[in-house]
Amino acid sequence: MADPLRFAHHRPELERSLLDGERKLRELLQGSEQELPAGKTLIRSGTDHEFVYRLISGWACRVRALSDGRDQLILVFLPGELFAVKSMFMSCHFDNVRVLADSVVQRIHQHDLHRAFVADADIANRCIWQVVEEERRLHSWVFGLGQGSAEERLALLLIDFRGRLALSDTIGRDALTYRMPLTQAQLADHLGITPVHVNRILKTFRENGIASVRDGEVAIMNLEELTRRAYPLLDAYERKTPEYVGLKGQSS
Amino acid sequence: MSESRQEDGALGSDEIRLHLAYAEASIMLLECLMLVLIERKIVPLDVLVDAVETAIEAKKSQVKDRAHPQIAAVAAGVLAQVGNSLAAAGHDGAYRAPEGP
């Protein structure tokens, strides 16, 4: 998990510090493991929350819900990632954090992490990196929601999950299948389209031999074509990283 | 009369479930048909999105008029999702209405 490749386009002079920060955080969090069931709301919007988490296994998400039934999955958290880092700085979380699949997390009280953050630049760099990385992904996602077609968004999502799972060593670096616990309704809430539309695009992908999503399992049959469809929405880092687009995709 | 209907004429849970199922099936079928119309380039995308937006406006005015405001608000939300979703079908060369003169 301490692979420098995980730190997209980091400044080379920060690499040592980021890797050391990763190691030190692991030591800080060791022994705090908790099992969380799928469906649990870990953090409620509008509340103060005292903990920062690292996802060890499983999936979680940040989600905002409206009273008229509209939900938006804002971010999906995958193994190895820190989340709720804002607990250190803000007295209120504005969105829910929900567990999508049975998960194991580690957690640390924000006071303890803040003490370490102030005392150790490596830990501070690693925490800030998580925010920077989330911002990179959110920028891509905002671009996708504003400018991308439904098909481009879904292709991007399948590639994004693959890349992040590979870089966290949850799956092999060249794996073309992975477990994905999101239902079609949850995919729709992340993609900003309806479940009917998700279903229709998945059918097209399946019929064209590009990818299939069935029973919580993603199988990418033609990564090159999936990359071609996602390409307008991929950022410069993703376009050049084989864990996202494969070796052929880099030259698309 | 359905077995599930109450003595006072109110709908019972079985009947409500049936109505909800019809409502859900209807909106899904409608959306699917609209996607087919767009994909086959039969109706311009912007015309369909405009139709959904008209429906949203109608629902929102029902909220203002206090006509089933709670249901109307959720219905407007459902329609907004359908409208946004349809709009996302349109980046791949979907048929759009010709520009005006």
C-alpha cells in the first residue's frame, strides 16, 4: 500500500515524506480495527464527528440526500484510503458517510491525529495528500457530471474503480475483474442518471463485449474500448497510468 | 372492491402497494421509451428534456398550490432525476431540434 505510484503526480521531493507519513499513520491506527456492516451510516450529516478513518477492506461513500428522494453519492472510498479527515478541522460534517459493503475500518480520534499532524510533517503531508487526491477526483467528477455523457461517466467509473483497487493492491495490477458492491440504484445516484439509464448503458456495454456488471462483479472484456469511451473524462494522470487504462490505453 | 380496501373506503396496504408498483413501472417504461426515441433519433433530445421540464414546473406549482404538496415535491424530484438523466444521453450525437430561422 505504500507504493509511491498511489500519490498521483506528487513532487519528487515529497515522496519520502509521503511514504513515511503512510507508515507512521499505519502505526498510529494499529489496533483500532472495527467491523462495520453494509448499510450502516457511520457519520450523519449535520453532526459533529470526532473520528478520522482508514478503510482497510470494503467500500464506503459520502452521500447527500434530499427530502424529495434525490440522493447524490459524492465520493466512493476504497481500501487504503483515509476518510473524514475533515473531522480534524470542522465541527460539522455536511454529508452522510455510509458503508456500502461489509467493511473493516481503523479510526483515530481527531484530537490524537491533530496532535500528530502538528508534531510530524510526514503525517501532515500524508493527511493533506488525501484531501488533494480527493480534490483531483472531485474535479474530474464535476467535469464528468457537467460535460460527460452518461456512457462516458459509467466508463470512467469502471476504470476509476479498477485503477484505485489495483494501486491499493486490493486486486492485481492487471486484473480485469473486481467485486463492486454498488447496486444499479447506487450507481445511478453516483452517476447523476436514473437506474433505467444505468441498466441501458450496461446492456450496451455487455452486448458490445466491453464490460459487464453482474451480481456485484465487474468484468472488463475490452479495456481498450472502455478507455476509448471514458477518454474525454479521464484526467492526465489516469490517461498515463496502466492500472487505470492498461498498457494499450496509454497511447489512446 | 379489493380485499385490502378498508371499510371506510381508504386504500389498504395491498392496494397501495399495487398502485405504487404501477406508478414505478409507468415511470420506468416512460423513461425507457424516451431513451429509445433519443437513440433512434426519432424525437430530438431537447424536445423531450423540455417536456420533462414542463412536467417538473407543473408539479412545482402543485406544491405552491398545496395540492398534495408532499407527494408533489417528491414527484418533482423524480422528474428532475429523469430530466437530468435524459440530458446526459445527449452528448453522443443525439438528434437535436434544428436551430430556429
